[in-house]
Amino acid sequence: MLQFTDLNDILHVVHIRNVTHVQFRETPNNFVVSFHFIGGQYVVPATVNAETASFIAEKLVGAIVTGK
């Protein structure tokens, strides 16, 4: 599970085993991270700061390496 809070103070809990891919899009002041889920019809975008975007990327890479 991946937990983070977006810039709107909304807590997200993402079960990363259900994620097919993640997109990081940089905007002038922050990042939009979009989680795409199994089934292809479900996308959850979240606007986060650079620190949170880096945290998410590190956790995702760690999940790929460890399988968790």
C-alpha cells in the first residue's frame, strides 16, 4: 500500500498491486501523478509537490524491486 497526502489535504491509499502504470506530469508549480488501474477504465490523478512526487517514485521503484 502506498499512502500520501495531495495538495488538497486528501489522503490517498493506493493498492499498488492493482496499478498498471503511473504517469508523472510536471506543471509550473507542482506535479500531477496519475495512477492507472487494472481494467483500464480507472484513473486517479493527484496533484502533489516535488517532495511527494519523489516519495511516490521511490516507493514504486522499491515495490518493483522487492515485489511488495
